[in-house]
Amino acid sequence: QVQLVESGGGLVQPGGSLRLSCAASGFTFSSYIMSWHRQTPGKERELVARIFNFGRSTNYADSVKGRFTISRDNAKNTVDLQMNNLRPEDTATYYCNAKGLLGDYWGKGTLVTVSL
């Protein structure tokens, strides 16, 4: 059974940091492209960051470049998102995604709120 479980969300003040983590199971993690997406009510889900199979290549949304860093550990089947210098507009539910030849999987999300 495929599972993606996000953790690390919460309330943080503007300028602060959070580290999100996604624990994966039930599939061959190293064969999948992993990514983080976010969504706010009434808006489409958007790609935040993507990391390819062996971590040699990453992509970021322009809005988070220089502030967020995605990383993966293929031995532990985890993908993390380090978020620094958070802004109120980063407030959203963040979702972990695994995409590969055999499937496209989503976690249930973790809420990040950036506010005073």
C-alpha cells in the first residue's frame, strides 16, 4: 500500500523557518520524482519544488527560489523541504507527490501558516 505522510507544518512568524518532511512507503522510492506542491482555498495546486530520482537535479517555483530547498534521502525514503524567510503568502497546505512510470501518488497534506 502506497503511503506518503507529510509532517512539520505549523504556525510560524514572517521571516521564520520550517522544515517539512514526507515519509514514503509502498513503492520503489528511488525510481520516483518527488515534489512538493501547495494549495490555498479557491486556488489551483501549484508546484513548489521538485527533485529528480538521485537528487542531481531540482526545480523551484520562482516565488520560492533562494528561500526553499528540497532534498531527498533514498536510503530513508524521505523527501524534505527546508523553508526559510517565510512570508505570509507562503501560507498554504503543502502536499508531497511521487511521480513515476507506475503511478502518481499524493499525501494528505500539512498546513503551513505564516502570520504574526
